[in-house]
Amino acid sequence: MKTGIARGQPHGWTLVELMVVSGAVAFTGLLIYSLLIGALKLFGRNVAVNVSHQAARYAVDRITRDVHSAISIPMLIDTNLKPVTTLTWSPGISCIVPSGPPLRINADAAAGQNVVQVATNGFTPAVGQRLIVPTHLIEADIAAVTVAGGNTYNLTLAANLPVAVTVKQSGPDLNVVAQVGTVIAYVVQYPNPNRPFGELWYYPDVNNAATHNVIARDITSAAPFAYPTY
């Protein structure tokens, strides 16, 4: 009489076989889990880097656009939006961007007076904006705006005119063009002293320093702006 299990007859797993299979399954699962976690961390880091780079590119493109469209020479400023008089690196830069179309000086203005009459063709200047007359090197803030008639306005400036502006003559009137703009600024600020990196703030109007937008974070340089050297 033969004893034991016949060939081909199904039989159960031994304890050793169960331990080996369980260990193999656990090792494979741990390996897959580790690879998945590593891939997710790498993806997260890449996304963070891409977002930071995109924010930096956006900030540079925006500054370049505003500087190119400026109607004044850009000026270096400090964190309090005050001009930096030395030719060195600074935390911010400001310039004047146009707030409307070019205007025409409509009447003579003597040196020493502070009222300039302009024809606006539907555009209304506002208090706090800046009047620029490039041909006469005039640049002054607008302190008051009054209607002179139709689309003509009298602009009261915060400073007296350094030179006379003459448009009326015996022949045809002279076309003296002026521009009204708003002073904007980009400044690296450190609002949180516990963070080693700064934020790039955009001020749409320097006269209203309480209003700003954060357009980039984690700025490593506290003074990234300087005049170009040739």
C-alpha cells in the first residue's frame, strides 16, 4: 500500500511558502510605494520651480514693457519710494507711464506761474497725475483740475513753471505737445522679517503707496535694480 500525496493531486501551501510569497509581495509593494512617493515629490519640486520661474519671467516682462513705454527717464528708488541719488544698486525703480493720449497746450503760460491750459479731446486729467512737456523739460504733479470750457482744462501744478511756454504768435499757433502720466514703481520689499527672501511689489500709483500688488516672491537680491553701464 502506497502512502503520501499522489502526483498531480492539489495540495495546500506550506508555512515557509506563505512566508516567502508574503515577503515578496510586501517588498514589491514597498518598492512601488517608494517609487510613487519619489515621483510625486519630484513632480511637486518641478512644479514649484516652474511656477517660480514663470513668476520671474512675468515680472521681468512687465517691468520691461513699462520701462519701454515710459514717458520719463526711469529713476532708482529705495523701499520708501524715495529717489536714490547715487549710481548704485537699489531695491526699486520708478517711471512714468502715459495715462492718456498726448495733449496740446492751448494757451501761453509764463515762467513762474503754475497753471497750464490743455486741450484734451475727451480725456480728463486727474489730480495726482504728472504733466510732462518734453520740449520745455517741464515735469510737475497736477494739484488741481478745472474745466476751462469744452474739452479744455486748466491744470494747476504743484510747482511753478521754470520756463515760459508760448503757443500764440502772429502766424499759426505752435503745436506744443504735453503728456499726462502716472508714476509707477517696482520695489523689492521684506514684509515678513522671518523670511529670508523678499517680494517684488508693484505700485500702480506712487502717490498712493498703500496700494500695491505682489507680482513675484522669493526674490533673493534685496537690490536688483541699477542703471545700465556702457
